[in-house]
Amino acid sequence: MRLCRPSVIRPLRSVTPRLHLQPVPRMSSTLQFAEGEDTQQLSRDAEALLKQGWALDGEGMGITKTFHFKTYFKAVSFVNFIAAESASKKHHPTMTVRIGSVDVHWTTHRPQGFTSKDVALARHCEQGAGLMAVDPSQGLNCAKGK
Ligand SMILES: C[C@H](O)[C@H](O)[C@H]1CNC2=NC(N)=NC(=O)C2=N1
């Protein structure tokens, strides 16, 4: 085999990283309820979920939580558990799967805002996390430690 040597050895081009400035997502302190919801009941439900480690999303349109798992397989099993209920209830989350965690975000698109469907499915996540043995070393409030 003939080995070719480059006749000119060029230094690696140094690249100045471009700074992409993005708005820092701020956590909203107030939840926006969708039209037609029982706001008093929903406030109580949301309060209980916040105590379980859920946090309001940046716009206050929904809630979010990161669930931690010991293995990728458990994380994916959790996603499937949520997906099955989502399909049956016709209400779908945004989920990001990582090796040891799943970020879940619940909001309602129409009518826009937070609804009792989000509450019901967030509770379903809690149930699934119990079955899937969420990594207890990650603590209760998983939303902050990604
Ligand atoms: C027709 C269908 O049921 C609707 O488009 C559903 C689908 N899944 C949904 N999921 C979520 N999160 N919010 C909705 O408003 C919603 N609407």
C-alpha cells in the first residue's frame, strides 16, 4: 500500500465559536389556565404536583419534570408507559429521553393553557415512575437537576 504524505502540513484552523444568544427561559410564577377550567380545583391540583417535583414551564402554560432512571432501557420503558396513556386519552406530552432521564412537559394546545388533562397525565407519570423505579438518588425535585 502506498502511503501519501501531505506535502504541506497546514495547522488546524482555529475557529472562534460563534455565540448564539438565546433568551434565557424564565420560570413563570403563575399558571395560565385554559378557558373553561375549574381554576380553584386546578390550582390545588397544580400545587400538589409542584410538591412532587413538577415545575411551571417558562410561559406558565404547563408543567415540567425530569424523571431519572438507572438505565436507558428503564427511561424508554417509562416513555412507552406514558405514550400508551397519551394515545388512549388523546393528550400528548413533549418528552426528551436521555441516557438516565426523561424530561416531560404537559400543556394543552386547544384550548390553550393548563387543564385537568395535564393534571391527570402528570399523575399518570408519577404512577409510571413508581413502577419503573425512578432513581431515588436524584431526589424529589428532579426538574432542576438535568
Ligand atoms: C384531535 C386531538 O385529540 C387533539 O389535537 C389533541 C391531540 N393531543 C393533544 N395534546 C396536548 N398536549 N394538547 C392538546 O390540545 C392535544 N390535542
